[in-house]
Amino acid sequence: MRLFQGYTSFADISLPKYPMQPPAPPHKNIVHMDMDTFFVSVERLHDASLVGKPVIVGGHSERGVVASCSYETRIHGVHAGMGIKQAKRLCPEAIIVSGRYESYSEMSAQVQAVVAANAPVYEFASIDEFYCDLTGTERYFGSYKLAGDIRQKIIAQTKLPISMGHATTKTTAKIATGTAKPSGQREVPHGTEAAFLAPLGIQKIPGVGEKTVPLLRAIGVRTIGDAQQRSPEQLQAVLGKYGPVLWEKAWGVHVSELAHDWERKSIGAEETFDTDTTDRKALKALLLTLTEKILFRLRAEGKLAGCVTVKFRYTNFETHSRQGRIPYSSQDVAVYDAACALFDDAYDGVAPLRLVGVSVSQLIEETEQLNLFVDAATQRKLHRALDGIKARYGRRAIFRAEGMQAHERGNNKDDRGWSDAADAIDVYG
């Protein structure tokens, strides 16, 4: 069997090293900032007793997942995305708290406001991570000083820890941020990129994950410096089109512009059950609860959705999803009906499920388009009233009777947030 463009084994790819002269790094000033253990840090603002203790933000059930964890838990091997059961085994003394979306979203909005007021070009990569392009400001302020000032303003405004990297490309700046954690900042001056990157493990390059690392190690690439000493063609033989890109990133010369028209691409929520179920009535009740949750957030942002996706996972972790278009809407009923139709079409009701999720995408501003065949004004008034009650008294203060079963099941869980940490994770483009 041929593996890579004519090579029959990994040994064939282990060619002699050929140092290459890369192009000069761009004369740009890119800043990357990342809120340190964001969810945990916000929880500590609300509860000072959590400071200095091992904390996990996630689902309380044995089948929940870790959404965020403190550095005190990470030294035991705990990380985001890990199952709660395994995390508790690694760090039994960890304190598990539920997430609170409203607080995270509010803090993120405060950070965005500071960035928007001080940076000419910026891109939010997620709720707690962003880039700034400060190219040109060095003539007036000094870009590294300006970046540090922005960081300090964020800290003063939010009281949250944040780390920062300053370099000539997005990739190098992000890696620099990682070396500055926790709560530090690092500059990689122009012309020093390759020397800074060389001793670091190859997995420090964003995008080099569990599947890529073994392929690179098979040809002797363990550090970024090893990748620098390979030719783009050698890396392409192993990684395909990504090979030359990796080579540029290893040298610190890969240029990727900031997406300053960034916006959220979808909003979703999902829940993992304590016990697997085939109860279609209960599953539909949960679909309604999840739909109400994400539509509340959609309306808060003044958006309409044109696409609905339903996701479900079997006991053996086999996961399925079904997607469908809808007339642009922010109404619970319209999205719920579409979700139910997709679910009925995809799930046969035989094998038990361990997880169900709903998301909406193809988002537009509410003013761009309304469905003329729906009494939109009346529905907007109704949802505005319902949303006002939820915003003041909590999301369980009022809900549709069809969702009673799902809400009753969640009554023993913290009303501040989600019953499962996966609900804490929004999807960003």
C-alpha cells in the first residue's frame, strides 16, 4: 500500500535534512490575547473562596464534560473536553461548578468594548481569545507598549487575568501567548521568530494535533526547529497541502490576515443524559428546552437563523446530525418544529441515546429579512416579554408546558447555568 506520493513506508520519508532559506518575516505587528482559564476566572469573581483551589467548570453528572479548568487541576492532567468522571479520578479534590453563560457573555462583551475602542483592526477568535493588528501604530505609540496598555485596560475593567503575545504573524503571536501564561506577556521582535520557535515542541503550532504529530515524528520532526530543517517538499510528502504551510509557520513567516468582519456563525446547546434513553417524549421535551435556550440568546443578539441542525449520540458514541433550512426566524416554535422534524427523520427510536443537541446557523441581522407569512410583530412582542422575564428571574422562570419534563429533570441542578458543560461551548467562525 502506498502511503504518500509513492512512498511505501515512513522509513522511506526519513530523508536527509536540507536547511532552507525562508522568506523574511513580514513587517507587521500582530497581537494575540487569551483570557486565562476564562470560565474559572469568572466563577472566582463571583465566589472568592474558589481562588487558589482546583476548580472545574462543567457538568455535575458522571457523564458531563470539562468546559474549563484551573491550573491547579491541569497539573494533575485535567483538560477541557475531558469527561468529568476521568477528571474527578485524576483530581479528586477538584471543586466542580456549573457554568453561567450570561456572566461569560457579559465579560466577553466588556473585553470586546475595550478592544474596539483601542485597536484599529481586531478579530475575536472565540469568546475569550482575540487578535489585534497594530501595524503602523509603532510610529506613534510603539505597538508593544500599546498592546500592553490594552491588556492592562482589560484587566482593570474586568479584574480577569489575561496573557498576551506580540509578533509579526498570528501563529507566532499565539504561540508567544502560550509561553507567557499564566497572566503574562511576551514580545517576539522582528527577525527573531525562527530562534524563538526552534526549541518548542512541534505540537505548539496551532493545528498540529494528535493525528499530525505521529506522522511528523516518523520522519524525525519533534521540535519546530526540526521542521525548519526539512524542505517544504518533504513536509508536503507527509502532510499534503498543509506541509508547506507548516514549514512557513515553523519559520514564523506564514501570513494570515485578520478576519475583521468576524461574527458568530452559529449558536447551539446540547445535553448528555445521566441515563441513556429511547423515550421520544422526553427527548422532544429536551429539544424544546434547548431550543428555548439558544433562541433566547439569538434574540438577545438581534439575529435571525436560516438553518437548524439536530445532533444526537448513541451509547457507543456514534454521533449523527441532520440539518435543514428554514425561513429566517428567531421564534421558538418555528425552530422547534424544524428540529423535531429533523429528529424524527433521523432517529428510529430503537437504540438508546446519551446526548441530544440543537444549533442554529446562517445568522443574519433581524432587520435584514422577516417572514411575511408569520405575524412577526405579535410574535416579537411575545418573545420580548418572555425574554424580559427570563433575563430578570432566570431561564426557568417561564417556559412552555411541553418542556416541563426536561425542566423538572434539571431542577436539582444549578440554575445559574447548564446541566452539562457542553452547553457552555458556542461555535465561532
